Amino acid sequence: MPSTSGRRARKRPTRRTRRAAPAPVAAGDGHRLWMLDIPYGVRPSGAVYDRARKAWVHAGPTLPDWLRPFASTPYSRLRWLEDDANGAAGPGLPDIAAKSPRGVQLEGAKLITDAARAGARGFLLTDDAGNGKTITAWLAAREIADDRAFGDGSVLILVDRPSAITIPHWRSTIAAVGDGGHRILISSPDQLPNLLSGNGRPGFGRWSVIIADEAHLYRHVDTRRVQVFQRIARFTAEHDQAPFVIYASATPGQFPAELTYLAPLLAQLHHEPTAAWLPLGPRLAAAGLPIEPRFGRWTWNDRAEADPKAQAAATGQLRRWLTDAAPPLTAHRAAAWGPAPLDVAEVELTYQQHIAYDTEWAQFSADLQAAGSRPAARGRVAAGRAAVLRFRQKASLLRIDATVDWAAAQIDTGHQVAISCEFVGAAAEPIAASLDRKGIPVARIYGGRSNDRPAETERMRFQTGQAAAVVFTPTTSLSLHANEHLADGTFATAAPRVGIMHNVRYSGIAGRQVIGRIHRDHQVARWLLAYASGTVEAGIAQVMMERFAATADLAGADSAALRQVAALLGTDWLPDESLLTAE
């Protein structure tokens, strides 16, 4: 018998057995299957995990009191699953005070509906913040869902974060004007992947209408959010085999090539398949817009970069494709109450503060100049931008007292104050803590160690006057204006609002959206744009205002006043402009 020493015995391959798919939990006669939204780590009595549906459930005739905090909510993904499992709709919303649409909302809804009935696959709504785009879009979606031969009459609504505020806002708005008997699902961008089936295709049936609220969220094609959105909206489908999409945003973009989410609509206008317009930049360049690829993204060419009129003309050409369609495929209605009054607040640092800031800045500039003698590399730019972020945070911290003192003075004159921050540790938390020390009640709408109350609870504290100030980080889908018509039929306080943008933004979209949190719905609110003189914030303030004007051009709004403010902020001290041009 031959020896097997020195040789490893070959193992016979084992046969894998496929596990049977788990059986879904059954409710039983006279019982309902209740889907539960249970936080991680919580295991309440009476809840079991349904492996087939990947959800916590309770089977019973009613939902026990201790499980009611976890009950599915109307128009949610869990409620959709629950209704399918039971073959009957679950409990609806409590009574909501009815709202009567305003004339501008009815007119806007008709424009959108006319476009859908003409066979278009979408519509861009760019009304100023506060004009009531939520009700306008829903009125149109409700009617279009009744008309559409494509889909099953269901409506998908995609909202911005924080979902703890935006989803309840949409639910109450729909309840206030009527859901028309349609199946509705409201989802945040983070929940989008849950709407795909196991093979990566759209799940939950065939949407007749999709509302993409804050549509600018879907402009960066390299993000997972946008890739999933394009699948759900069936970008590559034939034009008559796709849901009708209502794109709603007061700030649709900062640059024509960013409007990637409009590729299907632009392709349809030019009688071409969507694939011919993806990616969007080359197609716009071929159409004559003065843009070119640079450092991995599309931007203005050298001629247009030096000529704001050329930029406005190119943006106007893109908008004319939509406005000249019959019927038109976009609408912008300026706020009847006018633009928000903007004041620029250049905060002068003390001698000691400048010493602390300038010492570090001098070393940073020297490092950049030394790096500039070597071949340019992405690493240098990335390191420089990281340093700029640190200096933004440092300047932010140095201005805490100035912001708090200004807010206290405004409150003394009868105002309620909204303080917008980009940073939590370097702005929101210390500002809120300082207001607390002054005895000023403050609402907190941001994440962080000092805030564990729900965002909607904090919003209502400010809106009902329990808090004289609110410190917040969200930029969109947040109503903080005076006299807001609340879900219970009452109104927010009539105290005039004023705002201070403690942290100026790179993004014109974010900046304009922040202003619309209190300057909306016929409530005029003044804003102070604050930055520290002689710091990196001065350059960013200028970038933001220039992008304010660009977003206004794309929306179809008047940008002249914004460009005047941008000109007042001119600065030439920056060591490397590329560090201030990325959003």
C-alpha cells in the first residue's frame, strides 16, 4: 500500500444544504399583526422578531399600552408592511385641523398637473421658501395619481432630514388637506435603500408619482442616495414607463451641471433617451454652455469664470428649455413678502484673540507655501482644507460671546431669535450653554451631548414661546417662523423672528435654505451673517454670497441684490483659493 506520509489527505467536498426561508409570523383569527418600530437594544414584552419581514411585530386584537410608543405610523414603510400583512389599513392620524390652500398653491398645482397630463415625466418647482411648496406639490400629486395609467396610484414622498420633524410635517399636511384615498409612503434619504428589493430593483410596487422634496439632495451622482433614487425613479426607463416626479426646491443647484436629477426631463424635451444625458456635464457642454471638466468636476471655463453675465446667460439657456416647453415644466414664484433683509456682521476680534488665531495661521500659510514648491497633489489640498476647517471652528469659538450678546439684546426688544450653526461642539453647544447661563430659555435642534429631547419637542418649545431662542443645525425642512399654523389648529407666537447665521457656509444652497427657516409664509425676518474679520471666515462669506446668487439664477429668482452683497465681501488675502471653493 503506498505511503501517504508527507501528503495532506484531500477532503471530500461537503454538500451545502440551503436553509428554508423563514416563515412569516401569523396573526391568527380575530387578531391583527402590529409592526413595531423598536430602537436597538430595547426588548419590550410581547414583541417578537419576524425574520421573514425583518421587523418586530405583535399579534393581538389590539396593541397593548406599553407597545403603543413603538406603533407604526401612517404613511411609513412599517405601516405599508403592516397593511399588506393584514389586508386592511391600520389606524389613521388623529384629527388634524383642516387647511385651505392659498391661491398661489392652487395655481402651482395646476401648472404641475398640466405638465403631467401633457405627457411630461416631471416638473421642477422652485418657489421661494415659505410659499407653500409642500401643499402645492401634494395637491398636484393627489390629482396626478388619479389620472396616471402608469403605476398603481401610490405616491412616494422623499423628505430631507431631520426626519423626526420633516416626516410628521408631511403627515400632518396631507391629513390637513386630504390624502385622496391614495397609498402613500414618506421616506427620508437614509431609508431609500429599504425601498429596493433583494435584486436591487424598485420594490413596494409601481409608484405613480414621486415627490422629491429638497430635490437638490439628489444632484451628486457619486453618492449612494442618488444611485438608489435613480433606480426608484426609473431614470433609464422609457419616458412613458416612469413615475411622474415633482422636484421641489427653492435652491435647485449652484451650477448647471449639478442638475443631474433633471436628466430624464431634459432628455424627454430633446426627444432623446435619458442615457444620452447621463452624465449631464458633457451634454450641456455640447449644447454650448461655457463649462468644462476640472479636477474631477464640471465648472465654468475661464471666460465664463471671469464674466458673471456669461454665467447668468448659460443658466438662463438651461431654464428656457423648461420654461419654453408647452406646457412649461418649471415654475418660480417669488415670495410676496419680498427677500429677507440681510446684514453683514464683521466681528472684530480682540488683540489677544487675534494673537491666538494669527500665530497658528502664519504657520499654516508657511506650510502651504513650502508644499507649493513640490508637485501639486490632492493630499496637499486635502490637508489644507482640513486646516481651514480647524480655523473655521477656532474663529467660531472666538465669536461665541458676540453672538450670545446680540441674541440677548434682540430678545430684550421683544424678538425671538433663531441661531443657525454648522458646528455642534464649536458653536451650537457653547452658544446654548451660554444662553442658559444668562437665564434665557433656549430650544436645541441639533445632535450632541447636551441635547437628548426630540427635535419636534424642541421646535414646539420655540414656536409656542416657551423658549425665546433656538439654536439649530438643520438647513432645510424646518419651520421656525412667526404665526405658523400648527397641526392642532393653533398658531405659533406672533413675536417677530430675527436670525443670526453664526457659521457662514461654503454652500449657497445651505445658506439660502437657512434664511428660509424664519423668513417664510408672509413673515419677514431679518438675518445677520456673522464672521470674524481677518480670518478664513471672511473668504467663505464671499464664496457663500456668490453661490447665493448662483442658486437664485438657477431657481429663476432675482440675484442682483445678492451679488451686491458679495461684492462688499471681496477679499484677496487667501493663500490658496482652491481651499475655499469646494462645498
